[in-house]
Amino acid sequence: MSNKASCKACSFYEDHAANAGTVAADAGLCRFNPPVSQPDANARGLWPVVTGSDWCGHFDGNNKAA
């Protein structure tokens, strides 16, 4: 795996500065899939929180997910 294959280099990664200090300093949101629903009907769905150095199988190396 190349060093470029990371969430931070993916076009579906949203740098989320508001998460700094609560999860990880480089926390962001993965916008590839829809938000995960919560068990309570009144709860909001949540986008997965990832760090910039995370990666997944959707990354294709062209600064976008496949």
C-alpha cells in the first residue's frame, strides 16, 4: 500500500476540525457511505469518524473512492 492511500487523500474525506481533541487531532468524516442509523428512532444518523491516516478498500489512488 502506498503512503498516498489514506483517508486524507480521498475525495470523500471531510476534514472535521471540530472533532479535534475529542477523538483524534486529525479526525475527519467519511462521506463515501450514508450515515449509520442509530437504534433510537429520535437519534440522528452519524457519519463514520476516521483519522487522516486510515484507509479502506474504496480508495483508488486517484484522489477519489472507487
